[in-house]
Amino acid sequence: MKPSHLSPPTLPTGAASEADQAFRALLAALRAAPEPVSGETLAASLGISRAAVWKRLQRLKAWGYEIAGEPRQGYRLLAVPDRPLPFEVLEGLATRRFRGPVHYHPRLPSTNDLAKEMGRQGAPEGTLVVADGQEAGRGRLGRQWVSPEGVGLYVSLILRPPLPPSELPQITLTVAVAAAQALERVAQIAPGIKWPNDLLLGGRKLGGILTELETEAERIRYLVVGMGLNVNTPGFPGELADTATSLWLATGRRHSRVALLRAWLEELEALYEQFLHRQFPVILRAWKRRSVTLGKPARVRQGEREVAGVAVDVAPDGALLLRTGAGQLVRVTSGELAPDPVTGPGVD
Ligand code: BTN
């Protein structure tokens, strides 16, 4: 990863923009070439001048692409950066619905904040906001999400499900299953899910999801699904050192943030379509298989109130069901699961 001061002032703004298409075309030409390809050939195949080719190559290098060669000898693409740039995210992405535009930023206060703003302004479903690092990353229940640059995945996706807000708990669980499946596929690990959507490895928090929505006339106007994953994070500050983990710390190897993001979009699209086709029971079964919450003692804080019991099930609408000591069944749709001796510390 190049230091951020090398990041060019002009950023890729989204897959739909003309500039992005031009970079994608240039990268596609370089990827397709079996041997070094000259500036002249690139210029002719892209219908632009050689100077424009050169300029774009410099820009790609500044974003971390390793490109060898000179105009006359020809250029060769040696390596691509593991940076969630639109061209990388969209390369080989097997989705139909979630295909961007991808708005990439080296740093942002919070991808959820920008995505919410874009949602308000009418950005379409599938719009993605990604950052290499966040200065004010937000977790659930007003917490901070520590988001160091270049090592984690910080992404927000805009959804526009034609549904009432009461379906939000089901969407929340769906997003967590997609994240778990993506981690299984790409990193060959089996994360547990702590209700509603914390991703855990060995009792420590690997990732989390923050869903935020705006409603109109009893309908979801837009939903922002923000996911944070500790991918190649080498360590954590303060109390997090005991409660959080990263893929790198857990597996001893580096993992591709771009591959994880693509896999999450693919898994989520498939599950989201199932969900829209009223197949949530299938998704719920997948959630339950990965649950580290069910069958264990649990306490839920809901503001000033605390409910304690055993987490016996998740209802068909996504609510957690707690059986209290008095034998009462309590439905929980929001709040925070407190630590218990079995699942380890709550690290929200
Ligand atoms: C949690 O508390 O478990 C949820 C964490 C969600 C963090 C992600 S990182 C990308 C997106 N932007 C934010 O500010 N938060 C979410």
C-alpha cells in the first residue's frame, strides 16, 4: 500500500462516471495483453491520445498499480493494489443488482454518513461507499468503530427494499449471514454470529454491521448497510486488544479486502433476492447454524431496562426470544447483548 500522500487529488468517483470507464478500459486492455503493449497500441484501441494514455498510467501508479515499461517498449501490468477502488471491486464481480456506482475515498469521517447523504439525494440501490480508513467510524449504539487506514474494510451499501421498516430485523440478520458466508468462502474460516449481526472468531469481534434507515409513509425510503471488517489489522488499542481480532491475527496470513468485498456483495445479493421473494426462513436457518447466542444465557440492555434469561430462539420476524427465569418469553428487537460466561466478552 502506498502512503496516502501519494494518492492523487482527483479520485475515482464511481463506476458510472466517464473517467472511471476510461480507467477500466485501460486496465482491461493491460490485463488482456499477453505481452507488453505499446502506448501507441493502447491509444489506438481506446481512441485516445498517447499523452492521455501516459497520464492515466501515472494516475494508476499513484493508486498503487505496478506497471512496468516505457511508451516504446510497451507496458505491462505487474500487480494490482488491494485497495477497494471501483475498478478493482467491479473486476469480475458476479452481481446484477449490486454493481455500484462505487464511491471510493482514501479517508472519510464515516462511509455510513456519506451513504446516508447520498441516499437522501436519491442514489440508486447498489450504490457503494468505500473508504481506506475512517476518522469517525461509527458502531452500533453510538460506539466508535476503530478504522485504521489500509488494513480494514469499511463499506456502506444503499438498499431500497420496497418494504415496511418492521422488516428491518430480518434484513439485519440477512446481512450478517452474507458476511459470514463471504468470510467462509474467501478466508476459509467459520465466524460465529452474535445476535443480531456481530461477527466473532474465538469469542472476539472480527466485524460488525450498522444498518441505518430513513422511512416515508410506513415504507423504507432507503437503507444504509455499513460493514466494518478487521482484515489485516495488526493490533488494537486499549481495551479492544482483549476483545477484538482481525483475520490476520486469527489466521496468520494477509487477506484481500477487495476479494472479501466482492464476495460479500455476491453473497448478499443472492440472499437479498431470496429475502425479497419471501424466503427469509431459509436465511434464518443459515443464521441459526452460525449463532453463538442461541441456547446460552443472555442479558439484553434496552436503555435503562435489562432483561435476563436464556436465548431460546429467533422468531420468524427476526426478533430474539429470551426465556426469563420466571418462565416468561420476551421478544427483543433491539438493544445490546451483554457479555456472558460462554460466548466471552461483548465487544460492541
Ligand atoms: C458494530 O458496532 O458492530 C457495527 C460496526 C459498523 C462499522 C462500519 S465501518 C463502515 C460503516 N461506516 C461506519 O461509520 N460504520 C460502519
